[in-house]
Amino acid sequence: MASAAAPSVTIKPSADTSYSQVSQDGNGSAKTTLATCPQSCEGNSAGERQAVVAFTVAGLPAGAGNVKARLELYSWNAFAATTTTAHKASGGASSPGTWESRPTLGSALDSSSAVTKGYNAWDVSSAVTGNGAVTFAVRQSTRNTRTYWASADNSNAAIRPRLVVTYTTGGTATPTPTAKPTATPTVKPTVTPTATPTVKPTVTPTATSTNPPGWKLVWSDEFDGTALDTKKWNPKDSSVDYDRACITSRPENQFVRDGILTVRALKEDWKCAGTTRHYTTAYLDTKGKASFAYGRFEVRAKSPNGPTNSTGLWPAFWMRPDDGGNGEIDVTELPGGAKYYKAATAAIFRDYTPTKSDFRYTFPSGYPGGGFHTYTTEWEPGVIRWYIDGKEIWRREGNTPAWLKETFGSDASYKRKFHLRINFQVGGWLGDPDASTTFPADFKVDYVRVWQR
């Protein structure tokens, strides 16, 4: 006769936070995600993050025996060769995440050599002996890029941290195995600016999400906070003649949730440039805050554009010189509509007559709106290279075209600075929206990173 299953209690966290070693690693007060990262995180020699979760164990009856406990955290992505270790911690997890306030960690309780999609589990039985408060910290020692875990504040209760405790009464029950469970990841739905934060999309990062050999990370925005970081970006209230939308800095048109920047185009009447336009959108740049001569520039993003819903929609990540003169580097342009949605454009401009050189890359399968993709441009003396998902798709070098050196430089002494731009144009040169165009339309950005040699 089979033994009865052991009784169990599943305990919700009382608090959690990510402790960040340096302020540049992000704002630890953003609680919809937890993060772990090794001591030298993404090129930062003092960049460790620890995910700390506190529980109050209750519900164990008097005389409960053979107590087993497992800590479970949910990851949206799978990462091989990523070592994580759970520790008992001496303090709580209600801090905003400053490194100085982190709890003291005890010895390792359990380790895992890979991160799986869904719930990951660590055996923490030795730290749970009965009812009462207990805190755990998860550290990451391999894979030099952050791992994100769902937190107690995530709007999806099914993926929040949990502590599962099993026990026996009278010595008759068989404990539940402590095998690591898995779960089908939950896809992040479209959100409105005022909505409760939702789930990070279930897309595995590409190979370019870690430091490429020979490059050093010098600037990044992982969009980990709860609002746009205006120390890094300039949101604008403006208009341009080639865009049918008014550009606004409102949270209705740009907002940060769950590690994602959303630039949203809306169909609504709005006044700008002395007239009423029928769409609104957003534009961001880093002018006066971050500009670069040479480097590797990368964005991981998802276009809103599909085959039947995107005529007149045109998001992009690009660069312009601080001095306002000639020159533009388009890391990627992602126009919509049946004619354009399948491809991404890499381009350089001398001016807008137009004197330009560009290349349309059609995806071998899928398209830019089908998921998150990584778009990269390496700008070095005498050569500019473009990549999509780590594959080189195009390059311009030497004096091809003839104005390349004059505009973008030919040697290491070239000091002309270019700043970053994210925008979402509505209508204009490639056609205006029609009755089939779907609004709101969301250009989603997972991160922006800049490396230099």
C-alpha cells in the first residue's frame, strides 16, 4: 500500500529586494523583479547583485517532523552554465536595496548549475526548523550578466517567490521530493501606462547580451526602475514636419515597467506646432548626457509591426552628432506595413537630400515584430559594421561611400561625438497609417548598451 503524501504549506514572501553593490547597477526599489549578478557584473568590477527574500513560516502543527523546505524563484529565461547558490541571511529584505544594508549571509544551503525557464528551486531545509521568520539570499557566481526573477510585487501571483514546506505527523507520511519543478513561462501582455506591472517577456537573450571580447561596457540602461531615468535620457515635447504625430514626454507615450521601456504610439488628437494632429508618440535622446566617438552600440527590442496592422509605423534606434552637423548612424530602423515589416534597415546618412547608404536585411525566419531581437552597430576608425542577433549583416569601410571618412572619421584622433536616439515615427516618408493600423502600438526596448575598446 502506497504511503500518503506529506502535508505541506506554501508560504508567500513577507518582503524581497535586490541588493545592488553600486548605484549604477540600477534602482533596487523597483520590486517587480529581483536580480542576481556576479561580483564583476557586465564589465563593472564592483557590480554584484543579490536577490533576498524573507518569509514568515506559519501553519506547521506542533510535533511536525521531517521538515523539508525549498525556496522557489521564477525565471522568464533559461541560462545554461549559470551557477546560483541559496544562503540563509541574518537580516530582512525590506531595504530599498543599498549594498550597505544587505544582510549577512550564512553558509551555502544549496546550489544549482543552470537556470531553467519557470520555477527554480533550492533545498533550504537546514534553515527551516519550524514556524518563524527566515530570510534567504540567492547569489550568482557564473555568467557575467544579470538573471531576473519575479518578485513578490509582480502582478501575476502565480510566479511570485514561494517557500514550500513539507512535514510529517506521527511518522506515517512520506515527504514530498525536493526535485526542482518547472513551469510554463507567462508571456508579458501589452500594458497601459497606469496598469499594474506585468511579466517580463519570455525571450532568451542573444549571444551579444554579455561583454563581447575586446570591448568594455561604458554606458547602459537596463530599464530596471519604475520610470524613465532622466539622468540618462531627454524625453521631448516637440514635433517634426515629417512625422504625423505630436511628440510628448507624457507617461502615456513612454514608460518603464518590468525591465522594459515602452515607447507607445497612440491615435488621439493633440495640439502641437500650431495645429491639431491625430496621433501622439515619444522621442528620447542622450544629448548632453551621453555621447560617443566610436564604440559598439546595441539595443534589444521588439517592433510592434506585423503584416496587416502596421502601415505607417516606424520605430528606430539611431545616432546623431552633438554639433548638429551632417551625419547619422541608424543601428536599426523597423518600418511597418506589408511592404516593410519583414526586414530591418541599417543605414548611414551624410545629409537628408538624401545622401545615404543603407541596407535592408530580411530575416531568414520570423520578422522584427515576432519577438525581441538584438541590433548592434560597431563604429571604429575606417569601418562601421552592423549585426542582428549576433550575425554581421552589412559593413561600410574605407572611403565607400566617398563621404564616409569626412562624416564619421578615419582614425583614432577623430573626436566628433554622437548621441543616442530612440523614437517611434508615425506616418511620413514611408506612408501614413490606414484603417488597418492598430493603436496603441508599442515599441518595446529591453536594454541599450554601449561598449568601447
